[in-house]
Amino acid sequence: MTSLLANFDIENIRNFWEIYPNWKTPKVLRDFYIKDKSKNKNKSSLIMWSIIHMFEKSPENPWRNMDSLDKIELINEDILNTPNFDWTEYEDIISSCKNMMLTEDEKSLIEMEEYIERRRLFIKEQQENLSFEVIKTIDETIKRQADLSKEIDRLRDKIMLVEDNGTAKGGKTESAGELGLL
């Protein structure tokens, strides 16, 4: 799959809607586009570029391996130029974009990464008031986190395998068995 960010340049940000007009097809995105009253739909275009940066894992995305909270903070500052941008009113837009961009495995991977990030932040915040029982629970959680990390790695490998080896001779798509997924 071609990276959506292949057409993104932070020094010269082109209008997302002009480059990807088909993204106006889903009603929620079309309504988002129509409701944008900014000049040349620039506000919604920047929000779309920001959402793509949140989820795309291509090498074109400099923030692809960052924790989501750090990533959003940088996106807010560097793309939107609004450090305290409130994303809550755009949850339906984000959800629609995720559904268009990501496979089920990629969605699972993102959910697992976000879960681990939330757990890590929670543990960090609770360190001062820990009893022995809580420490024991945390240790068990860390063991489960290792299992989740293994699953994340498996999903990443599976996604990369599908992206790298999805075609056979003559341009035919390989079956799941041929890709080693079964």
C-alpha cells in the first residue's frame, strides 16, 4: 500500500482534500469537509493530515514509533500549531479514518500499544503509595505485558509480511497459506 504521507511535506503542506478527494466519500468525512468554513478547507485538511500521522506506520511518518500521547502533543504543535488542541469533537472523524486506513490486525496492534501505554502511566503515577500486594499485582501485570508485547510483535510481523509479500508471480495475490499466516 502506498503511504498517504508520501504526499505530505511539513514545509509546504498541500490540501489533503485535493490530493485525496475520495476520502470525502464516507458521509462522516464528507460532512466534516462541507462544514469546514475555513479558506480552502484548510482547517479540516490539517486535521486530516494530523489523523493520518496518528496512525500510519510508514517510514514517511517521523512519529510512527512514539507513544500516542507524545505523538499527539507533537502533532498538535507541529502540524496544527495549537498545543492544546481538543480532539474530543473529532472522535467520529478519527474512528472513520482508522476504519479506512487500518486492517483488523493493525487496529488490534494500536489498541494493545495504547493499553500498554496507559498501564505504564498508571503504574508510574502510583509508585509512591504502593503496598506489597500492589507490587505483587504490578509484577503479575508486567508478566502479562510481556505476553502482550509478544502478541504485538507477532501482529507487526504479520502486517509486514502481508505488506512485503502480498503478491506472487504475475501479480496474483498470495493466499494466507502461501504467506505463512496459517
